[in-house]
Amino acid sequence: MNIDLVGKLSTEIGPSGFEDRVRQVIIGFITDYADEIKVDNLGNLIARLGNGPLRILVSAHMDEVGVMVSHVDQRGFLRIIPIGGLDPWVLLDKELVFMGKNNDIVGVVGVDPPHLRREKPPSKFEELYVDAGFSSRDEALKNGIIPGTPGTFVGDFRQRGPTIIGKAFDNRVGCSVLVDVLKEIKNKVGGDVSIYFAWNTQEEVGLRGINAVVNYVNPQLAFVVETTIAADVPMIGEDLWITRIGGGVALRAFDRSMIANPRLLSAALELADSKGIRYQVQVNPYGGTDAGAIHIHSVGVPTLVLSTPARYIHSPASLVNIEDVDQVKLILKELLLNIEFVRSRVLIGG
């Protein structure tokens, strides 16, 4: 795992629809390795290895949950709406950074001190406001903060042993896995295969960017690299953990957007067992991924989701085990380097 890359990706700003800075970081790491790199009109970054007829898509979304300024009042306080799945209570008293027209502006989500505490804390976005220290609407506008300005959490990145903590691990960790695997298999892709690595946009607001990607690639097999819920924390029963930290790569069998192709899942489990890769089979009744859009493309695309377990996703800071990330990388490499085995098990007619 490239800690430097993960740290840069985690701390970069890139809510859905505003992923440009994240994309530029990734381009800087892959320019010398891909056979072709393109950026489409939705901001998706697509890098190709090989030039064969079998088209394989490997994707990870670049965007993170965030907010957008909806109103600036006369005193310069900002009202916000969510971009993606974000609970208002996780924002209370947190610093947000906004992508202002002139420069980044940091503000704090206002919360009453205990001396003035209301009976109930704010529980709706309509009750939240951001204080960036402006004294008037004009001052905010002069600083490039207007309705439509996007923002997200201010993030620090920390490592202690095998543990990393930071914002936007969903899905900047997955983005880093794609970079590492692209570099490591560059000279190992067979002549009849084209592997398209896609860092796509706007997953958190409804799987939007990936639709443009699949229309361009028209894949026959696909792997989605994600970061997923690990709920192995106090007060939650083991049957509700979804995944657990330290359990290895999460191979998804089911979520609200897709039932995994059973032949592809079986092939992945067989490879993992034969290579000693640590894994956990994930049944997730709560969410979905870009695989939901990919697997129903055209006549159908066998698709598998490979995820890193993370505690506290969609919040200011998540926690991940580096060894789990390494297992995600290992299974993805094995699937791509053993694509003939996978192909024979999965694709109808070979």
C-alpha cells in the first residue's frame, strides 16, 4: 500500500461533481504506466492497459460526500445542503472547507455551547449554519463564497502501525488500490485483453459517472474496488457488523443494487483460497455501489465488488487497517493475472 498516495488522496478536496483535484493527483501517479489515458466530459479518468478484444473494467469512485452552499445571509452565515449520504449530526462543531472562487475558505458548523444548550441538538440540514467569520453577505461574496460553492470536511491523515485514520477513505483507498495494481501489472497483460482502469465521478449522488464509463468501455467483465461499512464496534451485535476490521477483503454477495454473479464470486473465492488471501463474504442490505449500474449494462456484465472495511464512513474521519487494503490489492491482482481462469468460469461460451 502506498501510504503517501493514500494520504494525498484522503486530504484532497473532491465532493461529488468537483473531483478535479483528486483526478490530478491520480494522473500524476499513473502517467508513465498506462498505454492510454483519457478524461471524459463527466470528469471520469480512464487508463487503458493492453489492446485486446476482451474488455475488462476496474473502477473506483473519486468523489466523497460533502455539502454545497445554498444561501448566504445578510450577516455572512452560510446555509448548506448535503452532497451525497450525509447525516446532519456528524457535522456539528466540525470544520468544513469550501472551494471558493478565489481560494479555499474554512468555516465551522455552529453549535450551542453547553451553557445555552437547546433541549434537542439540530437534526436537519435546515437547522445548520456555517460560520466562516464573515461579517456580511458582501464579504462572503468578495471571498468567492456564493450559492453553489461546494465544500467538505477538513481532513487530517494519520498512521499508527497498521491503522490509518482520515477523511474520504470512501473511496480514496479504493482509488489508491487501482493505482498500485495498474503499476504492478503493466507488463503482464496478455495480448487478447484490454484492462480499463477507471476513476469515476459522482458515485455518492447516484452512480452517475460510471454510466459514461461503461458506455465508453462496453466491458465484458468488471471489478469495482470500494470502501465499505465495518460496524464491528461496541453496542452493535456481531450479526450487524456487515464487515469487520482485520478480516481481509470484503467480497460482496449482495446489496440493494446488485446480487453478485455467482460464478464470478465463486471464482474469486477459489482464487483467494488457493493464494492464501484473507477475505470475508459481505451481505449488505443497506447500500449500493457503481456495480449496480455496471452489471445491467447492455446484455449484462458479470461484476464483483472488492472492498476495504472501514469504520465511520461518510463522517469526518474513518479508520482502516492497512493489511485489509493489501488483501484487496492482492485479490484484484490475482483476478487480473488469472483472467483466463476467471473467463472460463464466468463468461457464457468462454
